[in-house]
Amino acid sequence: MTVAPEQLWRNREFNLLWVSQSFSDVGNAIAALAVPLLVLALTASPVQAGLVVTVGLVTTVVCRLPAGVLVDRADRRRIMLICDAVRLVAYLALGVAVLREQATLGLVFVVVVIGSAANAFFGTAEYSCMRTIVRPRQLPAAVARNEARSYATTLAGPPLGGLLFGIGRALPFFGDAVTFLASFAGVWLIRRPLQEARDVEPGGHAAALAEGFRFVFGDPFLRAVLFVVAPLNLAIHGIIFTIIVTLQRDHVAPGIIGGVEAVVAVGGLLGALAAPALQRRLPLPALIRSICWTAALLMSASALVIHSVAAAIPVGLVVFLGPASNAALFGHQAAITPDRLQGRVVSVIIVVATSVAAAAPLIAGALITIWGPPVPVLVFAATVAGAAVAATLSRGIRSVQPVEYDP
């Protein structure tokens, strides 16, 4: 059963899923800051810190495609429960090791790989079930609320992670375990199936995955927009990591370093709140072009104040346009994609959009070591400028038509 748009917050399944993912996002946001800080404390090497973060991102990317196949064939609620349980145990074990001063770089790698794999399966399942719990007309609004949740938890998570790390290095990882326990409880309360009734499709996993690729790359708009979004994701991840490492090398307090992602999250949160108004005023192609050109200009400014938390302000301004674009993009995708393909299509979109970004921390760490902090910022800004040109010239983006929903 679905509800009218004005009653979205009364949708029990949507709210339980939203709250569960909120806890999950808080745990991921805490780990995003605490893990590189722990590696820097153990090794004093920006390259090693970048490598750990990159391995986590690569793991997530690698797991996305099989996750898409699995969530289209298995129970999505069960998948999310298993992922929460796995992440809880992994970060609890890391916390105990840090508390006993037995943590090693190898253990950090193992926990990051396990947690990142679970993130991929959980996130793909969560994205894929949206169409089954809200009306097609509600999809952009639901995605926008998910964007607001994501940025709100990102706003709270890094400062909390930095504060806990400053008190005791083990505390952020115990905090992660608590958030995943709360997420598990929320998903457990969901009773309605999170997928439509379906038969097991003939053929193997490779054939199933190929169908997802054909759907995405057969659509001119989806095909074009993915190759514009990928460089933008690379730049945002790379600049944020550059700022964090630079401040750590300048001996800035962990709690203040946590404010870097908080500044970016404020931009995203405000953008999520403004997303409905932006979507009414700007069509999706205009949103995509605007965020690219704005990013190319503003990111360059971060190089001028790279030794200050203020370097995150231009990135936050760039991210302001992100939620409206994402809400329109994923609302469009969910509306045109059959439920049986949701997991595979979502996984293909996310993999292509984020695959290049997996290398951002390692690239940033190497450039910082060789040439210093301003250089990677300028390199990433130039990359986005190229994406802006592509977005402006792309026929697939210019010609996309709004989705016509059923009455």
C-alpha cells in the first residue's frame, strides 16, 4: 500500500528505513574521519592513510555490482540485517584492539574492507526498495529527504568522530558499533516486503548484471550524465581528503578537523532543504550544468586557504546543488526502472559515478607528498572544468524529457 505525497512521513516502512539508514550513516561518517586519523597516528604517513581510504572505496565499488544482482534476487530486508550485524562485529573488534593497544595497519585494512563491502550491499538494497514503499510521484521528494538525512548525519558524524578520537582512540569505533546496532533494530521492525513478488530469473549472475548495464547505457541521458558526475565525485573526495591531511600535518586538533566535513555537510543539508524549490525552478539538465561550472570555479578558491578549515567553504557551496540534482536523477531513474531491475541499475549508476573517486585519497596523498597541498586542489578543480564542458555539449543531457507519472 502506498500513500499520498503529503503523507510521506506517515509511511511506516519509509520512516523505519529512513531512521535505520540515519544510524548507519552516522556510523559511516564517524569511521570516515576516525580511520584515517588512526592510520596517521600509527604510521605518520599521508600515503598510508590515503591507501586505507582508497582500499575501502575500491571495495565498495567492487561489491556494488554483485550487490545489485543479489538485491534483485534475494530478500532486501534480510540483506540489510546481515550487513548491520557484520559491521557491528567488525568495528567492535577494532575498538577492542585499539583499546588494548594491539591495533595494526593490517587489522585496519581488514575492518575497512569488511565494513565497506557491507556498506555496498546495505546501500544498494536501501536504494532499490524505494519504489516499493512510495508512489512514483513521491520518489524525488523521498530521495531529497534521504539526501537531507545523509548530509545531516555527515554533519554530526565527523565532529563526533573527531571529538571521540581526541578523548580516546578506541571510542569512535565503539560508537560505530552502537550505531549499527540501532540500525539493525530499525530494519528488524520492518515487516512489509521491500520488493515486489518475483520469480528467479533464468541465467547466471553475469547475464543478470549485463541486463542492468544494457538498461543504463541504453538510455541516452543516464549514459551521458554518468561520465559527467564521475569527475565531480573524484574532485570532491580528493579535496576533502587533502584538507583533512593538511590540517592534521599542521597539528590541528581532531575536533576541529572534524569540522571540515561538517562545513561541507552544511552546504549539502541546506541544499537538500532547498531541493524542491530548485527542482521547480531548474530542470535537471540545468542543475547538472550549474553544479559543474560552479564547482570548477569555487574549488580553485580552496587552494588559497588550504591550511584552514575555511578551505571547506567553497566545497560546501558546490555541494549545495548536489541534493536537488541527485533527487531529480534518482527519482527519474527509479520511475523508469522496473522493480526487478532496481538493484542492478542502481549499482551500475553508483559504480560508474563513484569508481574514479575511489582513487581520490591515494592521488591526493601522493600529490601532497610530492608538491604540497595546493597542487591536488588545483588538479581536481581542472578535472571538474573538463566535466563542465562535457555537460554543456552533451546531447543526451540537453534532450532529456521529464518523466510523465501515472495519475
